[in-house]
Amino acid sequence: MSVYAAVLATALQFAGCPPSILDQQSLAKPVPPQWSVEVSLGRRHLARVWVYDGPPAQLKIVDGIKRGQEWTEWRPGEADVWVECRYQDSGIVLARHLGKVKSCLFVPRGSGASFDCSN
């Protein structure tokens, strides 16, 4: 494996949340007949991140160190880390098992928010 391939594999393994997603909303029940409905794809930007020790359903949240409005850092130690990514104006939640990581960093910047972990 080349050095580039190894670096890329490591980056993908510990990649954080996608900075944005495309979703398509729909109505839960029909609207009155005088209304028409238009549906288009919506770009939703990363808004919030939760870090867990174990699967999110167990609700064992790892506390982060918040630095004002600028960023939040997690140093989970020996925790078996899972991350939950939440997006602005969307009910879609992405969750992923990351395993043991050294640290994670969330930088909220509106449409340019980012979340990444390193080993």
C-alpha cells in the first residue's frame, strides 16, 4: 500500500460528520385539495454533534470542552466512541461507530461547520 493510500484509509476511517447532506422532505399526510405541493432537494448543513461512549441508544454522552462559540473538543480516553451528526432544519440523524479515538473537534461555522476525530 502506498503512503498516500495509507493516509487516505486512515483519514476515511476517522472521518467525522459530512459537512452537509441533501434530503428530500415529504408530507406525513395529504394537504387540502386547493393546495399544490412542490418538493425539491434541500441542502442541510451540519449543526450539532453528540459524542457517545457506546451506541447512541444507550445515551452515555461524553462531555465536551466548549470554548465559547468557537469550538468544542472531546478527549474520550478509553471510550468506545460513537458519533451522532445532526443537521440544520432536518430530522435526519447520521450515527457512526468510530472506536477508540484520541480526540474529536467540532467547529460550528454555519454552513461551514466541521467535525473530525483523530487517533
